[in-house]
Amino acid sequence: MNQRHFVLSIVLIFILSACAHLTAGPDKSPMSEDASALAGGTPQVPDLSEASLDSTDAANGVNKNDNEPAAETIAIQKVQNDLDEALELCKLSQESWQQGELENAVEALDRAYALILSVDTSNHPKHIQQKEDLRFMISKRILEIYASRNIVVNGNHNAIPVVVNRHVQAELKLFTKGGERRFFIESLIRSGRYRDRIVSALKDAGLPEELSWLPLIESGFKTHALSNARALGLWQFIPSTGYKFGLNRNKFIDERMDPAKATRAAIDYLKELHSIFGDWSTVLAAYNCGEGRVLRVIRSQNINYLDNFWDLYERLPRETARYVPRFLATLHVLNNLEKYGMDQVIVDQPLEFETVTVDKQVSLANVARTIGVNQKALKELNPELRYKITPGDSYNLRVPPGHGELLLAQIDRIPVSHPPQRAYVYHRVRPGESLSVIARKYRTSVGRIMRANNMRRSNYIVAGKRLKIPQRGYRKKTVKVAAKPRNGQAVNHVVRKGDSLYIIAKHYGTTTKKIQELNRLKSTTLHIGQVLKIYSGKPAPPPSVDGLATYEVKSGDSPFLIAKRHKMPLDRLLYLNQLYPGTTIFPGQKLYIE
């Protein structure tokens, strides 16, 4: 930090000296167009490439064909190389600043400044202007970055001005009728459970207390609210942003659903956004769609700042474009409850609790029965527990006031509970397969497969990729099967996926030839949905497996792959193991092979 202060002091000295030079010196020539643009705060950097030097040399009457001494030529080239490198560092700093990486931006400028300090331009007049432009730009950039890092957040109650323009008025109309009005009132009622603690945390952080109403439009003050983008909890954190701000997620807990922990994370995020943008309306937009998206929109306007959020409004995603006016409309309604007929709404009481440290895995259902409290109330106090079971490693469990001592006295009598086991199988993607095809095969959903494999796009799979397929809640598809026909009885069989004449014949105790003759089949090819008339005969005896080897099913195996690997017909493998097409096999299962 001392080094940074030293560099900043040097920068200020150079600025003052440069100003004195420009004021007192006889040279009245204006600054170059690029340097002038820099002074205006645009993200452009001066074009100091070697191509631009050619025109400068020509203007100054420098003859490229002069026979300069070799040493002087090398020295000139070194100076130019140093200036070019300093320029590249300035460009790097600019990119970091636009992305909100302020530390990296300052570091790049420090390195650039060290370079130009080492450059001696006294004997090379053509480099003087380049050095001055760079020095001016670096000085200005450092001051701007330090200023943006030290913006004081306004914590007054009225820090966020409620502008009522046509965009806000459109949202106000929605709040006053139908489903939107019901949602608003229900959310307002729930807010009483959490808002007092949120306001207190915001005040401690020096942030405007109006921000305590953000959860109303984010989640309706529902701790388990989940969006299509997998944003979860009161403050709607996506997993990556939650992790960035210290919200843990494991087998037992997801802290995005904990109001107190999520509020602390939201405050840290809002403070970071305010340090970047310095304007609460823009901060709210960035909270909704991410600071990167807002920075890209601002950068597209060739500025580093925003004078008015509404200049940015039209360029934002539709959801975000509605987000800020929706929040401002919320504040307007809350400031005028009587006008909108909501002044008689009674909000819920704040949740009260005491904390008990629990060192074993116990279910909330068992805890509720043991201490004689409502299970729903206990769940509401501990929303971060994913399976309503404590982790078992010094977990701070919240219980209604007056029940902590009873729980401690009875904790040894409460049985240990375990979360449900999530079963997985593995599937190797084959050419031509899609996630929807794979999902149907395993009787699951595309969404569950994507979540299990951390996939963002459903079409991003390639042949050979190994996928984890969740099997929790697996249910076999119910198929009505007619009773086994008696000998000589005629039945109709509908061909299903995986059927073959061999398998059907074995199932009904007949032969493939009889089925072909009865149905006038010219080949053994069958089609799904085809109806075959079959006279059942004496069921085939169970296959003899004496002397056959066994194979243990591994993750990713299928009957087709196993048969192919052991050079067996699939029909034969299914027959030996009394399997039917479509039967699911599991890792660890033993199969007979030849």
C-alpha cells in the first residue's frame, strides 16, 4: 500500500509539473486528437504505433535514409519499444477496468508508469509527445480508478430516488390488478418475517434501507423460490455468484436459502456493484443480469461511466429493463399504501428463535416430535437444510424460543437420520444420440441429466462422452401385460422396441417359423407397433446355465454392449439371463455369458 501511495504521489507531481509546463511554455500547439479524447474520459488510447510514427517523422523532416550510427539506431528503437509496451499495458489496464477488475487495472498502470520513467527522450524529440501523452493518460487513469474504489455509499433512507416515468407507470398498473396485486400483497405479508433483520444489516453496512424490498420482486420473500436460471432463495443467487460471496452448498445445506446468510452475501454483492457503477439504478440492473452485461452495454457507448440510467435502459435485456422500473414501482406503492388500498394489510411477525448446537444427524420431523413443536415451524426456521436433516458436525439448529434446553436434554434419544441416497448410472453417448433420447431410455428428464453433469446447453454432447444419469425416484413404466396364455390359445402381441422373432417365440413357447407362417412374414424384420398373431405352445424350459461364465455389470454397460463385447447375439444374452428388451440392468448385477 505504501508503494501505491508513493506512485500516486509521483503521479500527482507529474500532473502538476505538466500543467505548469503547458501554462508557462511558449508552445501553444494543441494536444493530439487522441490525447484530447483521453482527457475527456473516453476509453480510447492514443495511437502510438510505429505506423503513426512514420507520418510524425515525415512532418518533422526526418529522413529515414540518413545514415545514423548503429548505436543511436538501437537506442531509438529501444525507446520506441518501451513506449509501445507501456501503451499495451495501458490497453490491458483499460480492459481490466471495464470488467471491474480494479486491482489488475492499477497494477498494469504501475508497470506502464515504471516503463516511461525509465525512458530517456532528451535526445529523441520525436518521442517526447508520446511520453507526455502516456504520462497524462496514466496519471488520469490512476486517479479515476482510485476515485471509483473509494466511492462513499449513501446510506440515507431516501438514497434511491423514486422516479415515476412511463416505464414505472406501466409497472404500477400491473401492481394494482389481478394476479400481480395478489402477489404483491402476499409478498408484503411474508416480508414481516425477515425484513427487520434485513434492514438492520443494511444499516450496519451503510446501504439504503430501500434495498430491503429487493426480495419482494426477486422471490416474493420465499426462502425456497427457484427460478428457471437456478437462482434460489430470498435474494435469488445463482450457484456461482453464491459461492463467490461465501454461500456454501453441500449434501446437507444450501445457504442460499438461509435468509441471514444470503442477506450478508447480497450486501457484499451490492457494495461491490456500487463500487463499480456508483449509481443505484445501474447497480440494480447489474444485480439482475450481472455486472459484465451492464459493462458491455456501457462500453458499447464508448464511455466509462453513466450519467443517466435511463440512457442505458433500451439496450438491456427485457427482463432487466423491467427490473429497475418494477423495483421503483414497488417503492412507490409502499410509500403510498393507502392510495393503492393496501394500508390495512397486516404483515407477519418476525421469526423468533434460539440456537442449539447439534452434533448428530437428526431429522427435523424427529426433533419436532421430541420437543413438541410444529414441524412446519421448525422447517421455516431452518430453510437451508436440503433434506430437513442436520449435517451432524456442530450445526447451529434454530428452534422456537424456550425449547433449546429440552432439545439438549433429549438429543441422545433422537435416532440418527440419513439423507436419501441418490443412485446414478453412467451412460456412454453413442453417435446420433441426444439428451432427449437418453432421458427417455432411462425414464428421467433432460433437466435432471443436465444438472447432474453441470451442463448449460442440452445439445452439447458428443459421441463417447460419459454422462451421469440420476436414478432417484426411478419408476418403471407400468405396462399392462396379459396373463400367460394357455397352450394353444391365440393371442395378439404388439411388437415393442428390442423385440425379435427369437425373443417372442421363446416367450410364448413357440418357434420363429410358426410365427412367420401364421403372420405371412417374408422376413424376420419387425416394426414397433406391429401386431402379431401367436398360438402359444408349451413354454420353453429355462435355459441351462451350467458351466457358463458370469459377468459383473459395470457403470455404463447395456445388454447390447455386453453382448457385443463377448461376441454373443443379443437375443442369446437376453434368453440366458431371462431378460426382456428394455429391462434395466444395474452395476454389480451378475449376467451369464458364453
